[in-house]
Amino acid sequence: MRRGTFLRFLAALSVFAIVAAACREEEAPPTGDGAERIDVSVWFQGALTGDYNYLVIPAFQGAQLRATELNAETDFPATITVKQGDTQGDPANAPPVVEQVVSDPDTVAVVGPAFSGESEASGDTYNDAGIPFVTPSATNPALADKEWDYWYRGVANDAGQGALAGQYLDEIVGAQSVFVSHDKGTYGQGLAEVVQETLEGAGVEVAGFEGIETGATDFSAFITGVEKSGADTLFFGGYDADFGKIVKQIRDEGLDIELMSADGSTSITFLALAGEEAEGTHLVCPCNLAGDFADRYNAAYGGKIAAVPIYAAEGYDAMSMIGEGIRQAVDGGATTAEDIRLGIKEYLDTLTPDNPFDGEAKQVAFDPETHELAAEDPESLYYFYKVEGGSIVGLGSAPEVLGG
Amino acid sequence: MDCVTNVVDQFWDQTRNGLTLGAIYAMIALGYTMVYGVLQLINFAHSEVFMVSTVVSLYAFRDWFGITEPASGITLILVLIGALIPAMLASGITAVAIERLAYRPLRRRGAPRLSFLISAIGASLAISYLFNLMDGQHSLLFVPLPNILGPAPQPVPDVVSGEALFSLFGTPWNGKRVLIIVVAVVMLVVLDRFVRGTRLGRGIRAVAQDQETAALMGVNINRIIVTTFFIGGTMAGAAGMLYALNFNVTAWNIGFLPGIKAFTAAVLGGIGNIRGAMLGGLMLGLVESFGVACTAPHWANVIAFGVLVVVLMFRPTGILGERAVA
């Protein structure tokens, strides 16, 4: 039975290797001048692996970039260790991650959760534990109804996004008849419903409202339906992997209609999957991809996974605000993680529309009641994009494009 | 009712959609049905056999042949053959490797059927997640994994133009769809001839009918089983190449849905029955496409599996009945 023993040994070895790989400790960042610094953990919760990790990794890298910068500042009073709370974006994976975060005695704040579904599954625990959590990318409007005192949304929500998409289709694209589709997810369907309502309100015909099978590859039956509906425009609420395939196949079928989606499809994956056929596709996103931050981010990370650094600046800004909170808390005499958490929360609460944080992505301020991202002109938090020459080109913020 | 108008309105379009999708299901379903025929085992890792071929096709088109725009004429034929053969081989070898590592050790020890099932699911998950992790940033056993695929879906370059070749009842057919139908029909006919008409095919049928008696008659069981896995693998390989070519995409989890659907097709046609798998595949493709026309895409699965339940109610062993390979 030598062979059998060997196989068993091999199996045991691989299991060991996988476990070892999974448990690999994150390297601690270098400490600055060796002065008395408080060790704190800031967790990033989101899909760091799995189907949608490329939508989340930019935000994580943005946060990490900022933490590295803060740690390198000689007068920064703490050493931030960014810890990875990987949920693969699945709410079912959230509870164990949340448990880890809460039981870490050094935890002072969380950047995340990245998606709306996992936010719902995690928020109560963070709120009860008094850990401030700032999401760079969860956009479902209903999260604000949870009334979590320690939750902050560093990005504009889908209600505004859908309404602006509808307005854009009506006024800028000049659509007469729109087929509204979605991926049946919390994010995609919610967004599509707002688009549908907006279009109907504006008197634009909605030729169809249908959900697709997410993760499918052959969309031809769906596309035949779109074609026969006579729509001149297709809106899709959902993620890039689906939208890229749909766009490619629509053009392959020779269907010449206008196409639009939102932040879930604003990615390099969409561009790659749709190829040349992506040309002319419209996008709306509460993310600002312009400015020199994108260059800095790409310089630090090579932009391999995300040539479209969606929410990278939002992740960076979330960490900046948390860092500022830590600084003020420690300067104010806080020494324990509990005190620092409270200090961060107090600092975040001071960020109101008349006293915003000057971030890389935008001026960040929170509504004192809901902790939604707030601004003097809420529409200025959204940006329109169009695919031109194979890349996602900014058209400007919503007020600029729609003319106020 | 929208359903009737849509079905009438979209009849030829959806027939085309259903036939091309069904041809792919049929080719994958063969692997499930043949393995079931000889081992009474559902090889759930078969979806990964399919996935491997889409990845090989990606490399063939993108890197080996450096395709950037649709080819034509003799170049096209050479590229297609040059991708099809390695894709089929890679899938065949993957299938044989799965048999070696995941099933044969269990077979030797006479493990209960449930163990095979768990082993199959394990092999499936292990292979697909291995491809997910192969993005050049992860290590296994402290050996860095190569950058092969990674978590994001990868675009496959357009080899065959999406332009319509001809119109049938007002429905345009492009080269990709024509190619799928042609290759599928050729493969299925060849396989059918092979299993019915050759010595090796007779061996497969003999093992499927009665393993012990076949062994007593001098049939080398292990060789037959390996052959069965290999042939089923090459069929999934051909399907994978056509899939990548038609939909211009591959991903670590691309095998999951077609795998489930093809398994359904195999059961629908009568598991263990080769012609049944072909028929089941085409039927499922058509039912799905017309289901979408009749309702909406989000109902497609409800309708497809509803049909499966109804068929099994009246014909518990599938349309053509459960027969041991043939």
C-alpha cells in the first residue's frame, strides 16, 4: 500500500498548505521613528477574493496606501495595521469576519463592508460594539434606514444614481423607449427600479423590465426579446461580468441601440469583456475616477487588477478620515482602543456639509441624522462616463452634464 | 397574452438561440452520461473539464495565434483546428486525471457511492478555485502559482466574425453559430458510430452492462473506464472551445452553469444513454430559449427545470430511457 500511503500523505500535505496559506499573517507595516505609538487595527471588510473581488480590491488598496502614508508620518501617534476581513462579498461569510473584527482588542475602525448585502449582515454587531464603520462602496439606499449610529457612507447611494441615470437617458441620450434590465440582486434590481420609475415619470416608454440570470454566458434569448421589444436603449442594473457579455452579444447580433449601466459595470472587466463593442456605452457612477489620485494609485499598485480604480479614492478617503480621527483622539488623551473608537466617531460627526473633509475623491461630509454622504448639491456626488477609444472617459459631474 | 405573441414573433430567433445553446449542452451532457453508463457515477467535476478547455482556447487564440481580429479563409480553419485539438486533449487529460486522483483510489477500496459523490464535488471545487487563485499572486505549498486565469473573467478574442452569414426565415445566422452546429453534429455522429461500431466502443458498452461479466470476458475494465473519461472529456473540450469562441469569455467558474444544465439534459434524455444526452441537450436549449420568450429571463430556469420534473413524472428514466451507454 505504498501508493495509497503516498496519496494520503499528499492529500494531508495539500490541506496543510491551504490552511497555512489562509492563515498567513499580514506583514506589520514599518514603524516610524520608534517613538511611543499606539498599535491599532483598522479592518477592511469586503470581497478580497471571489467573483467580485476586482470591484473591491481598489478600495482596499486605496485604504492600504493611505495607512502606509500615515504610518510613515513621523508625528502620527499610532501605527495602523490594515487587516483583511475577506467575505468574498457574500453576506453568509460576514458573521465570522465580523466576529474576528470585534474580538480583536486593537480594532478602532472598519473600512467597509464593501457591499450592501454584507453591510446588512454586519452592521448591528459593529454598532453594538461601538466600532465606527465607513463604507467606501455600499450604495443600497435602505442601509440608511437601519439607523446605525456608528455607520457612515462615504459614497452616494443608488437612489440618486438611478434617478440621474433616468434623467440622463431622457435628456442627453434622447431615448424614446428603454428596456430596463437587472441581475435580480439587492443592488442591481433596486437600481433598475429607480431608473424605471424615473423614466415613466419623464414620459419615456419602458419597453420591458426583466431580470437576467447572473453568471450566465449565453444571453441570446434575452437579447432577442430586447430586439423584438423595439427599444432604442438598454439600461442594465448589475455587475460588469454580466454587462460586458451582454454588450458584446448585443453588438454581435447587430443590434444598434444605446447602452447604459452604473457603478457595478464601471470597470476594466467590463471594458475587456465587451471589447471594441463597449464603444459608446454610457455609465453613471458615484465615483470620481478623474484627478491625479488615479495616477498615484496606479503608481503604487501598477493598476494591474484595476486599470479603472473604482472606489480606490473612496477607500483612501475613508482611511484618511479614520486616520484623522485617530490623531485627534490620541492627541486628546485617548490610550485605549475603546477611547480611540469614540474619538473617531466624534471626529466623523463633525464632518457636516458646512465643514467637509477635503478628500481625494470629493468633499466628504455626512448627514448628521442618517450618516449618508451629504453635500450642498447632492447631485455633484455623481459622475457620468462614456466609453471612448477603449477607455472610460469622464463627462463631468451630474450638474455639469445635465446643466444644473 | 404576451407569451403567445412573443413566441410567434420570436419563433425563428429563439429556435436558433435554442439550437446553438442546446448543441453545447448536448456535447457536455455526453461526458456525464458516458461516465454514468460505466460507473453509475455523476462526475460533478465534469464542469471543470469543460472550463479547462475554455482556458486553453483563450491561450490558443490570444497567445499562440495572436488573434486580434476575426480571421477568414484558410487561416481561420488552421486556427480553429489548432485550438480545437489542444483544447480537446487538455480536457481529455483533465478528465482522466480526475478519474485517477478522485475516483480510482475510492474504487480500489470499494468505497460507498456517497464517497464518490463527495469526492466529485470536492474535485470540482478544488479545480475551479485553483484557477481562481492562479493569478500570479498566490502560493500553494510555498510554490508560487503561475498567472493563468485569476478571479476576473477574461475576454477571448474574436476569431470568427459576428457578422451574419445568411438569413433563415428572417433570422440572421452568424459564423459562430453555424460552426457550433456543424462541429456538434460531426462530433455526435462520430461518437455514436464509435460506441456502436468499434471494438473499444463494444468494450464500453460491455462494461456498462455488466462490469464483472465484461471482466471475465477479458475486457480490461480500467482501460475502458479511462477511455470513457477521456472521450467524455474531449467532447466537453470541443464544447468549451466553441463556447469560448462564441461568447468570447472564460472564467474560473464558467463551467458551473453549463455543467448543471448539461447534467439536467443528460437526465432529461435518459442518463447513460448517448442519443438521449444529445436529444436532452437540444430540448433543454430550446425550452430555455422559448421560456425566456414566453416570460422573462429570470423565469428561464423555473421553466427548464419544471419541464424536467414533468418529463420525469411521466418517463422516470428520461425521454429515451436509461440504457447502459448506446
